[in-house]
Amino acid sequence: MKIGIVTFNSAHNYGAVLQAWALQEYLKSEGHSPSIINYRIFDIDKLYRLYKPKNPYKKPVLNDLVHRAQEFKARLRDKNKYKKYKKFEHFINHTLYTTNPVKNYGQLLKEEFDYDVMIAGSDQIWNGVFTKMNPGYFLAFGNDDVKRISYAASIGKDEISDVEAMPFQKYIRNFDYISVREEKAKEQVQRFTDKDIEVVVDPTLLLPREKYDALKKDPKLKKEYIYVHNVHLNKVDERLNAMAEELSKRTGLGIVQNRADYTFPNEYHKFIDGGPEEFIGWIANARYVIANSFHATVFSMIYHREFITIPHFQNPDRMRFFLDSLGIGSHLIDVPEHLPEDLSKLRINYSEVEEKRKRMRERSIAFLKRAIESRKTTAGYAKDKKYFDYNDPYRCYGCRACESICPTGAIQMEGDKEGFIYPVIQYDKCIYCNKCREVCIYQKPELFIPMTENLPKVYAAFHKDEEIRKKTASSGVYHAFYDYMKRTKGFVVNVKMDSEYNPVYAIEAGDACNDFCGVRFVNGNSKQIKPTVKKLLEEGKKVFYSGNPCEIAGLHSYLAKEYENLYTAEVVCTGIPSPEVYQQYKTFLEEKYHSQIVKMDFDNRFKGKTKGYFIAEFESGEVLLEESRKNNYVNNYTNYNLQRPTCYTCEFMNSQESVADITIGAFAKVEKLHPEMGEFYGTSFIRLNTIKGQVLFEGVKENLNIEESTLENAYQNTRKSAIPLTFSRSLLMNQLSTKTINALLQEYNSLKHKKKKR
């Protein structure tokens, strides 16, 4: 099979590149065709680069000359660092089978790989401190039919933090088969999935010693020595140094070590310019090895060396688990005082160790073979699982369909710390009728309206009345639908602001429908709305129900049948914002201005479509006017930092499918496609998905300027899939209760933050 591997292959770290090589070589030995996806993100590459590239010229050829001069200066400045850099780059680009470099996640999404299987691992690829939960390390790219496996992935610490939890829960769903490197990692990852997770050995332990013999380069030093390896880039480990000096004093052996910033009294050599091949050679030929490195310990064991491992500063359990599983936990020694008086006690019965290693290796190989050869599990798995089976926030849209349909009132919707609501079953009232599961809209494809030869039809549109266009959102298009419902004695359902300026779903008729105009970037409470709408429909009343696609899907699933007197319209959605953030921000404004808000518009286009304004009017008569893109709340919303978890995996943000009779969205850059429709206050597109939608459109179009368009044109500059999950979102939401809301939003405001950084 063709197998792609994502790992830390570009880190100039001996363990990182050797575990990548080991997994590659093992898969080759099994008859597969592996290659390492050369994912070279900036945060890793900048740690090891020789210089910071300068690009003072517009022509690349001139900048190349500048880079050559910079490299020459770097070579003169530190020859050892230069040699080491070149050896690592040679190993990465020639010993590893790598693809062309991929510099960022956006580029990764565009790559057209043809793998049968992709593997994430090993190493600390799931350590958010290093990766900022980069989706690439969770295989969130490529074709859906590619099998995804994690092998010996590590979180590099004892727990997954609250900041990392939300992206982790989203991305772990990508995997068909999951394995990790440590028991602690298994405990933590299991919090976010009900799939089986196996603990497997690091890839370096999959290969026999003979493979490394063919790779290693032995040192020229013929004397016995102690090899001392400090894994930290910029930190002197005093415990490591003290242990090395004590052992050197007792044995009389000199030291070989890998740090330029420290010199031992009895030092033979500094290993500071070598590549991975020399690293193995120095360990393989040492009399003793002292290290705080996981992989230095692994190779000490592979080459049957007598060794001492110094516990990691922050995560000693990882090494303790590994050594205990091999029966040599006593070799984890923190200070010289714990070094045995009789150094013969450092000798290891490697026949016993090899027997245990063999069993661990066999279990790990069995996992890999099973994962590679078995069927994909994610497709059917997701469809059958609902929020009730596993409290995964990515499986609940908060549409209240389950609450509305429960015959005994056993379901209550409760808000989390972000204000998003989720169902909680009161089992003393539950009669186990299963209606809540049946009505759930998660992974329910039958809700989507199939396309036909004649539908959908798409129109560019804006209201004929300039005053209406100026003061309402969506080019006044919704106003035309509200007018039609007024004329035909129908009811309108949408979000409006209540007397305290909180967003709520409401059912209105007549002139009260105007209260719905201009409400954006908030989501309303729809409690009891669906049963009330059903009652109106059963009474023969006409209803126009507008909302986010998930809200419309929830309505249709709850009703469970077609009503000729129901018309539905969905907006092109960019996500449901946090109710808690909105409440805190509203409170902040009211406290700042010492007055209650009486009107708020998040994206008013009174100066034209090119520039929207956030406007807050207060009871005192004061007005806050600010460009929408600069406003702290709006900026964070449009940068996807405030949305509900399901918005980041939403199946309804889909340009090809719809759940409503009509879809309405902003027609971006319409003037390039339909010059006559380039209206000053903006233009919308109206997509007619059903015959009912066409009938309704016939009743409203007399108030609209329209021009027929196409689906492709309408969605050309519009989001066509779920919004991307940002790490900023996790950081922001995790601090909701610790900082004042405006200061917090300003910290993650992309425009104000950039200015600050300059």
C-alpha cells in the first residue's frame, strides 16, 4: 500500500528523525511504499535555522544571493552548528523518503496525495505547546476515503489542557485506528473518543539492531568513555552534569557530550557537529550512557549499554513507564546520591529485557498490521453515534429538536461555560422511547433536499426601496419576504432582540416582523418555538421560518412531515457565536456607557457595502460607532474565534446541499459577474431549492431587482464548507472567566493585535 507519514521529520533532533526513519523502514520491510509528508512548519524550522532570511528585493534571484551571503556568514560564525545543520538536512532530504516541502496547513489542504493510508506519528505531534494543535498532525487533510491511523503519537506531558481539549476532540474523530506511546496519553486521549486506544512502542523499537548497524557511523575515539546527552536545546541540566561528573570521578573515564555551552573537567570530546548516524555510533560504543533523552535511552537499550536516565523536568512518567515496562525502572536516577555504591548494579540482564521488548514489539506490529489491513471505521461510526451516546460537543447543534419532541419533558437544555446549550436527560422522567435519538439532526442526510434538473435556481437580488436597503441587512431581501407574509396574513419566525437586547427566536405577524431586520452575529433562544409553530401549521396558518441551516434542519426533523403552509429560509451561515461572550460584551458596553443598550447593529452598511459599521445606541442618547472589522466582538466572530463547536465540523455549511426552501446569502463581488446588480448597499443571492420556494419567490419578486445567476457564481466568493477551527478560539474561550471581556477580545482581535506586534 502507499502510505503517507506525518511526523516531526524536519526537527533537527536525533530522536525525531530516527523514529521517522524507523517507521519508514519497518513499513518498507512489510512490502509497503511509505513516504514522509515533508510538513515543514515555520515554528519548527525556525528553531534550527542558521539565520533569519532577509528578502530586501522584489526579484527572487537577488534575494537568493542575499541568502547565500547570510549562509556564508553563518558558516564562519559557527562551523560546528553549520556542519550539524547540513548533516541533518542531508538525512531529512536523502535518507528519509520525503515529499516536496509543505510549509503550512493551507498548502497541505491543497496537496493531492494518492495514499491508501496515512499515519500520524510518532513523537510529540499532539503536544499543543509545540504544535498549537496544528490540524496537519491530526491528518485533517486529504481524501475522505483514505484510512487514518495514529502510531505511537505522544502528548508529551501528563494531561491534555483545557485549551487543547476542544481542537483535540474535533481532530481525534479523523482516525480509524488510534495508538499512543504512553499509558498517560491513552488515559487522556480516551476522554475524547469511545474508540479503543492501544499503547505501542516507539518506532525505533520496531527494527532489529542490524538495521541501525548499517546506518550508524562509529567514532574514531578508541578509549572507553561516558557518553552524556542533554536533549534540551537551551537548558543546562545540572542533575545530568552532576551525575556525569560523579560517574567519571568513580570510574576514571572521560566524557563525550553534546553541549557547546558546558565543559566537564574530564572531557574527551564535544559531539556538537554530528548527524543522526554519529549519534547512534557514540551511544553504541560508549561504556556508559547518561541522558535525559527518551531516544538516547532507547538506543542505549538497543545496544545493551549500561545507562542512567535522568527524569525529564516536566514529564518523568513517560520515561518511568517505558523503563518499568522493561523491568529496568531502577535506571531512572535523579541525583548522584541515588547512584549505587556498587556500579556493577548498573549492569542489565539484557536477555530478560529483550524478551519483554519482543512481546511489546509483537503487540505493536499486530496493531499496525490490523490497522493497515482492516476496513475504515470512521464513515459508519460517526453516523450511528449521537450526542446521547457520547457527550461530544461536535455532535450537537443545539437546535432543541430533542427537547421539543420528548413526550415526558425529560430533556433539559443546559448551557456550558461558553453559553452553548446541550441536552441533559433526566432519567427519572425518561420512558426510553428513543425519539430524541431519532429526531437528532447530526449525520441525518435525509434532511437535505435533492437537486433536480430544474432546481435550484439562483438570482442576484436587492430591494427596490433604497431606504429599506440602507437600514436592513441582506440588501433588504428579507424585508420583501416579511412584506409578503404581512399581505397574506402569515406569521414570520426569526431572531429579534427582546427588551433587554438579548437575542430570541420569536413568532410575529404584521408590522412586528420589522423587528427581525438587521439582526446579525448573534443566535437566539428558540425554546418552545417548534411546538408553537407546529400548532400554527396544524391550524392552517401560513408560516415563514428563517434561521441558520441547523435550526431549519431541527424544525423539519421535529415536524417529520411536509406542510404546504410552511416556508423555510436558511442563511449562508458562518457559525453560531457564543451566547456567553455576547452577554459579557453587552454588559461591558452598558457598564462603560452607564446606560442600557436600546439598539445594536453589528454590520451596518449605511456608507455602502465596502465598509460595515458596528453601531450601539444607548438609552442615554450616546452612540458608539466603529468599523465592524475593527470592533473586538465582530473581529473575533469573523475570524472564527467565537463559534459553537459543531460549526467547525458543520455538515450544513455546504454549497451543494440545502435543508430549506430558500437559501439567502451575500453575493460577494457581484459586480464582476452581474455588472448591473452591483448595488451601493450590497446585493444578495436567493437560491430556490424547492417548488414551494419558487412559489413564494413569485410573491415577493415584485419588490426586488433581480437577475438570474448560477450556483457557481453565487458561491464563488462564499464559504462552501465548515469554518476552520483556530487555536486562538481555544485560548480565548479558556480565559472567559479570568479576564475582562473587552481586554480578552482585543487580545485576539487580528487587526489590533497586529498593530501591537509592530
